[in-house]
Amino acid sequence: MGSEEFQFVKSLKGHLLLPTLLLASFLGFTGIVLLSTLLVDIASSLKVPIGTASQLAAVSSFLFLIIGFVMSALSIRFKHKSLFLFSVAIIGVGALVFFLASDFATALLSQILMGTGDGMCSIMTYSLIGELLPLEERGWAIGLIASTQFFAFAFFAPLSGFIESIAGWRLIPLWFIFPLSIACLALGLLVIPSKPRQERPPLSTEYSQAFKQIFSNKSAVACLVGTTFFLILSAITFYAVSFYRVDFSVSPTTGGILSSFASVGGIFGASGSGRLINRWGRKRLAVSAAFVAGIFAILFTFVPNMWISVAFWLVSAFSVAMMGTALTCLVLEQVPEFRASMMSISITFGGFGGVLSFIIGGLVLNLYATSFQLLMIIIGASGVASGLVVLLFAKDPSKTRLPTQNTA
């Protein structure tokens, strides 16, 4: 780790870097939490079926396919700080459009904006961790970043249900998401260091080098395929509340509370996985968690008792969080010299998995009488498939490096 980077980490701005990235990650999940918690109400307001309304989330995931390839080039050419700030600003604009949405087309536009911002923000958040933090601290930091997804469900889901009950869902983006984006934008502007631009080879040359190194690496490709299956598994978080709304007839507020229960498991899984990564290794933890998450993702919709079902969902959420953290750490270390490009392409593969999950979800829920059980069998099987791909074909290159070595 260079002296300049060391001084930054020890400075006040260095101490504020991770909280800023945590806030940005939380912001990126607010849109999907809102859709997940109030999908039934949003569908009714926009006068479309639940399965059709769920495609709002599919739009965001589809954008990840495009954003990943675009960002793999932009992250080479432009400053990471500028890309990070731009992504946060787009999320805020998308929130305003969602507030104004009176029909499905406008809601789609809002998700295009928020999905674009979320994809860029996710890539830059992990890239900044790899660039500015030493290797031994990255697992812990990524674990905390991963926990924000579940914290968003634990905190923002019940809050959304409460606000919806007194003022309607449209005010949630205006009262919460937009102000949060302004705060995150201000922090990012003050905290993230702006490194001077260096002389680089032509973009086409460097971009082709990045692609060649990534796609000629069998382990890196395995991680990308595993990420695709993992994102299908992650859809359990999106559909779970709607399952309880339909099968157990719970209210929006109760649905938000149930989501917060399961999210506690996710918070502990993500935040605790950082320590386990250093002890067990990225690959072993990712594989073990994938199998557990996939099995319990299937089981929780077949339990007739709601509280036992929620307990099973909690176990699955705990394991999904652990797997996501470990897999992200594994992806981040595959090609260190093109870390941002690797994360961008990973986002693309993840976006493809997200698109598949929502397309499958929409088809299953519309064609098979809202059969969440069939949907969760598909989602759970994808988790197991992700674990198998990583187990058989991926390697952990960080094991060949010294613990204190920084290759960013």
C-alpha cells in the first residue's frame, strides 16, 4: 500500500469513506425495497397485474446488462469519484420521477433512471473499496456493504408500509429517497479523494486487454456465471413479502415487519462473513452458503405456519448475505489489475440473472395462479447451481498473496 493511500486511510476523510459508501449502497436498494414491500399496492395504483408490476424491477436488472459493459470502459477512462457522484445524482432524479408517476410508462422511466444509477453506484462502491482499502480489510468492508441490502429491508420496508398507510406510496420517494441522495452526494463530494488523471494507452487497447484477461481466466468466468445464478437466487428478497401478502393475507405494514425480521438474518450474515472470509476463505464460504440458501429458499413457501416460514426465510436470508459477500470478494480478486472492469462485467452477468429472475417470476405468477411455491423452487435451484459452478471451476487467487499486500 503506497504512502499516499496509507495517509488517506488514516485521515478523517479516510474514516468517513466507508460510511459514505454504506450510505450509497443503502440508497441503491431503496427502490427495490419499495417495489418489493408495496408491489401489490403499486400494481393496483398503476392498474396492472402483480406479475406485470414486478417487471419494473426487471427493467432495472436489464439495465445492469448494459451498464456493466459501458462501465467496464468508463471506469478505465474516467475518475471513479466522478462516476460515483453521477450515479448518486441519477438515483435522486429517478426518485422524483417515481413520485410523479401516474401511469406504468412513467414508472418504467423512473426505474430506468434509478436502475442506471444503482448499477453505476454498485460498481463504483466495490471498485473504490478495492482501490482505497488494503486487502485484509476488504472482506470486512464488503460484508458491511452487503449488509446494507438487508438493513434497507429491515428499516425501510416497515417505514414504507407505515408511510403508505397514511399518505400513499408516491410520497416515499419524495420524503425519503430523494433527500437521502442529496446527503450522499454531498458526502461523496467531500470525502472521496480525486486522483489525478494519468497518461493511459488508447481506450480500445486497454479495454481489449481487460476483456482478454478476464475471459481467458477460467476462474473469473466461473465467478461470473456463479454471479448470474446468485442473482436469480437473490430474487427471494423481492418476492417474499408479496408471498405473505397473498398466501397469508397480511397488511402492507405487517409485510414490512416480516421483511425486517428476515433482514436481521441478512445483516448478521453479511456483516459476520467478513471475519469468516479470512478464516475459511472466499470460495468455501460462498459454496457452503449457496447450498443452504437455495434449500431454505424452497422450503419457506411450503410451511403452513407463517412464523416457522419466516424463520426459514431468515435462514435463507442469512445464507444469501454470506454468499453474496464471499462471492463479491472472490470476484474482486480475480483480475486485480482490472478490478473495476471485472466488477463491471460481474454486474452485467448479475443483471442478466436479475432479468431472468423477474421474467421467470412474472411468467410463473401470471400463468400459474400466483404460485410462489413453483417460483421458489426455480429460485432455490439457481442458488444450488451457483454453488456448484463456484465449487467446480473457481479459484481464490488472494491465497497466493501476502495478507498485507495491496494490488489495487
